[in-house]
Amino acid sequence: MQKRKGLARLLYRLRYLFVMNIDNKVGHFQAHLEQLARLPDPAPYTVMQMDPDNPEHIQAWMAIIADAYGEVYPNPGVALAVMQKHLFLQVHETVFLCDGEKPIATVSIGTHREKPHVGGMCRLAVSTAYQGQSLGKYMRLLGYHKLYERGIRYGEEIISARRDKSIMMSFFCGFKPQHNMKYISYTGALENINFFQKLRIRWKINRLYREYERIWDQRFRSNYGGLDHPVQWGGKSNEDSGAGRGL
């Protein structure tokens, strides 16, 4: 009897690990960039474009990444290669947020190689001493606003299904869930997701989106004339963006 119970527990754990577990899986989110939340004034901080030919800028980027993620690169050449090469984005620009002359946060922006009309961001990092000030949200918005200035009108994000805070931040920046595979720009992350994991991811992301709507209703509706979840505060509603129908 004990052996049967032990075997049943083992099978249950294996089923969860290989069939139901979504900790290392991702969700997709899209937005029309003209309907992003407005970019606030970053004062007292300032924005500076990173110069990849400036050794001091590369060292500053390495320091932020090491502080935020614990990733240490053997030399500036390796760091520059990591910064400029991405799995599915063609990186166009990296920017810093600075406290005085000291870079304290960074983000890189680019376009999808398969769909160059769709923009994305990567390597967003904020130094630990400056975390807790919503600078991550600011850097995310900054990246997509810069893409919009480059003529890119659509954005897509791929976020780990276990990162609830990042998913909620994406919603508050103006993104919506995208579950339809035919509309997703980069599908490589979906190759190893089974049917049950897809259902769990969809359920979790939709639950978080309902929570976002509830928070929006409580905090913002009365301040913006009863608009239905405007992603550009005072502008169009999320339902008008069409992002959920694909780019």
C-alpha cells in the first residue's frame, strides 16, 4: 500500500513537472504604440543614449547588468556582443537613465527580424540602489516611445509566466494579452509548450488582466471621465487598440 501511495505521489509530481508546470514558460503581449501610456518626466534623472564606441559607457552598462542580474562578463567585447545580439530582435539602440553623470538604468530597443514593423525591448535593468521608484516602468515606456519615434507602430513583449509584476506592469504601460499564435511575431518560445500549459498560461494571464482592470476601475476611472481603461491616459481605450486581434 505504501509503495502504491509513493508511486502515485511520484507520478503526480512528474505530471506537474512535465505537463502542468509553467514556471519556465512565457506569455505574449502586444500594443499599438500610439496608444501607450504617456512618458512621465524622469526628473531628477536624465536620459542619455549609450555610445557603443565609448569604453566608459560599456563599463557602465556592465556595472548595471552585474548589479541588477548578477551577470558578469569577462571583458567589454563580450558585453558589447551580448548587448547588440539578441535571439529574435535586431537591436538598434541602448539608452541610459542617469543620476547626474552616473548611469543607473538601461534598456535596449529593436525590431523583430521576422517582422521589422514590430518593435521590442530587451536587457532592461535598474541598479539595485534605485529600485522601488517605478524606474523599471519608466524605462519600459521610454524604450517603446523611442521605437514610436523611429516609426515603429506596434510592440510585442514576451514575459515569463511566473513574473506577475512584470506582466501587470506591461498592462499598465498599454499592452494586452495575445493568445492567438497566428498573430505572434516570435513563436519560438511556444515550441515546447504543451496544450495543458497553454491553458494554464492563458488562465493565469487573463486572471492578471482582470485584476489590472479592477485596479484601473478603482484608481483611475473617476479621474478620467469614466473612460474604459484608456491606455493613453485621457486617450483611446484598450478595446480600441486592436492589439488583442494581432498586429
